Amino acid sequence: MAAKKPVPARKVLIVDVGTSSVKAALFDEAGRTLRSADAPITTQAPHPGWAEQDPALWWKATIDAVKALAIDAQPIAITLTGSMQNVILLGRDGSSVRPALLYSDARVTAAEIAALKAQLPGDFETRIGNRAEPALCLFRLDWLLNHEIDAMGKVERVLFGAKDAMIHRMTGRAVVDPTCATTTGLLNLAARHWDAAILGAIGLSPAILPDILDADALAGPLLAEPASALGLKPGIPVYVGAGDGGATAWGTASEQHDRPHAYLGTTGWIAATMPYSVAKPPRDAYTLAAPVGTDVIVISPFLAAGLAIDWYAAIANKPVGELYAAAETQDANPPGALFLPYLIGERAPFSDRAVRGAFFGLDREHAPEALAYAVLEGLAHAIRDNLDALPIRPATIALAGGVAGSLTVAQLIADVTGAKVTVPAASRIVTAYGAFRIIAPIIGLAAKAAPAGEEKKTAGRARKTEKVAGIRDETVVKPRKERAKRAARRFAAYRMAASHARALAAALDPAL
């Protein structure tokens, strides 16, 4: 009898187009990370308040990150995730007409926003399931229609997700997932299609918009030219994938209704998945269509998370990792300094692009380590402030993103929210893992959500380890009862300080 041929290992390639880098990760069929690689991206600010990136550099970073994986056996599928709420203009040849306007771009003035609001349907917020806040893509699109008429005249397609620009390079198809589409201000959330009345109000043709497809839908096969650039074979199926908010929900298993997740990357958010009827949009937090299915994700985003850490690391002239270690030494006797992370304004739980960050309670005895601790505590307060905007009171919060690598952050979040905080060992690639989980059933693979494990006591903190596909050795951090009163007092001070900072914004504006 002839020996059976070994079944070749099935691998999936995930590309995560973030704000500061492109991450590429190769997963095996069980969702375990085989290899990952990063390639940096830079943001340009041609004028104060502007934030732009060149999609051509996204593609170069994607090529660099994928090639760094040194893929031998070809993946059976490619899917993507990445930043949402961008405005990406493509010409007839598929190249960018101008740099992409990022979600953090604040070029549109309050007067311009008010003028467009007056033209929108009276039930605009009900249609989109969200407030008419400045970060919606339609306000930047309207700005382009008014200020860059020549550029808009060359536009063949508009895309809204960084990963969608890469899908267009890979397949030639213009697509967007439901989660990312919700952030545009052009989607009728209940019906999940582009809203004709809103498009008519800003004079935008639906013909230039991408197709809205579920995140597990096939975008198309990998074309020959991009395949060659990536070092892959043509024909590999490329799936739509999900914007980072949706992918992270699946990566942390918080598509479960009782398990919200907090994400701390360059920016941050806290989010929970629930039925549309429970969310009852519009509300002060964002309500996004889930990447698959009929649920929605209520997400409250803030602008500075890792950005605040990186800023302070540059000021202190110390590596970020060293600051994390230094901050942990302060935890036994926490400093009094309080930090507001509004370095580029804020999106939620209030929208204020003029407010700026601050340290309060500074003392001449405070060393850099104390201020590093204050910055991390400020992020914990931002999580709690945004959690209060969600219609839930969770017992557990899953934490993801690069900043989640600091257990000091996890402990401070647990203390200030009163919830247990779970941190997967692979927190930096949890968004990519979510993209994997979304398509796994479609391509015949089984990706597991994180099940409960056994608790162990380590250094005074409760830890939980798990043997699961994709996310192993999950750490569980419990709130400290002895810190509850301090955490409540500090959070109240944080909110008071935020109110003062907003009141002072105009007086402190260097342009006035």
C-alpha cells in the first residue's frame, strides 16, 4: 500500500494597516502566530491640525512587512484589517489623487461643519445611527469638494479604510466592510447601505463609493503584479476583512455581549457588541455595524493612547519599555501627579479638537518615573470615562494593543473601572487574530475564542493562563479593593481637570 502523502500545512496571511506601521502576520490553521513583522509609516502635517499619509507608502510598507515574513509555503487566504475613517481618493489608474486624510485630521472648521449640517436631512443622525461629529468622513469629503475641486474632478473611487486601499492594490476591487462604512457618515446603519439622501445633500455620486461587503466576503483573487511585489503566487483569495474596531472585537472574543474590549494602540477606545435594539442609536458613543452578522459595536474612541506614551518617552529621552518598567516601581506608593491625555484634542466621551493635555499636581520631587506613572494612569481614566458612555457595566474587560504590554496599565484600568482586565500574551497582534477568526469558518478552519482557565497567584496579582488557539497565556488582573477609594477620588479629579482644560482651551490657543 502506498504511503499517504502528508497534507500541506494551511496558513493564512493577515495584513494590519495601522496608523504608525503595517503589521503582517502568518497564522497556522489553528490560529497560532507563526511569524509577524512590522514596517513603519509616517504621518505628515502640511498645516496645523492636518494629518495625511500617502497610500503608496502603505503599499510599500505592506510589501516590506510581508517579505520580512520569508513565506515559504503559500497561504491559502489573505485578509486584512486597519485604520478606519480615512478619506482616500483614487484616480482612473487606481493611484491616489492626493494623500489620504486620516481620521485625526482636523482641517474642517466649525463654521464649515455647521454649514453642511444645515444641508443634511433633518433625521441625519437617526439615519447614520450616530451623532454628527467632526470626525465623520463626509465633513472632510465636503471640504475637498469645496477646496480641492481639481483633485475631486479626477476621482474615480473613494475609499475609507487603509486596508481597503491595499485590497484595491491586490485585487483591483473597491470594497469596504460594514464596520468601516459606518464611520463615514454616509451609511444608513439600520439598512446597511449608502444613504441616497445624505449623498445628495453633499453632491456625491454613489458610483464612486466602494461596495459594502461583509468582512468574510471574498474581494477577489490576488492579481499577478501585486503578487510578484509581495513575493507570493497570484490567485490567492483575498477577503474583505474588517476595520480595526471590528477586528479587535473578534480578536478579543468580545463579539460576546458581556465582554467589552479596550484597545490601546496609537489611539484608543473601549467597545462592546450588542443587538441594535439594545444600542438604541444614536447615542454619544459611536455605534458601528458589526463586521459580520446583524449586531452593532458601541465604541467610544479617544485620540491619544500610545501617542501619549511615545510623546512622554521623547520628552524624557527614554525608551518606552524603560518607562513601563519605571512606572511599575511607582505603583507601591503612587505619585500625586495627574495627567490629561488630550495632546491632539479629544473625540470621546466628548468631541473637542481644541482641548489640550496637562499635568496637574506637579511637585519638584517628581522624577520622570512618577510622570510616566501619571501618563499610564491618565490612559486608565480615559478608558473609564469612555466606558461610562456604553450601556453596560461589565465584570470583565479584554485589553488589547501595544500599550497592553504593560501590566501596570492593566492594573490601573482594573482599579479605576472595578472590572477584571484580561490581557492576551499576543496583545499586539490581537487585531490581526480577529481578522483571522472572522474568515476562519468560511475557509474551513476552526478558530477558538479564549475559554476560561485556571487562576494562579503571582506577585500579588491574579493571573490566568490558557491554552487556546491564537491567544495563549492570558493574564487576568483583578481590581484591588484597597485602591478603590483612591481610584474613585482620582477619577473624579480627572473629570474636573478635563472640564477646566476645556474651559481654558481658547485662552491657551497659540494662534489667538
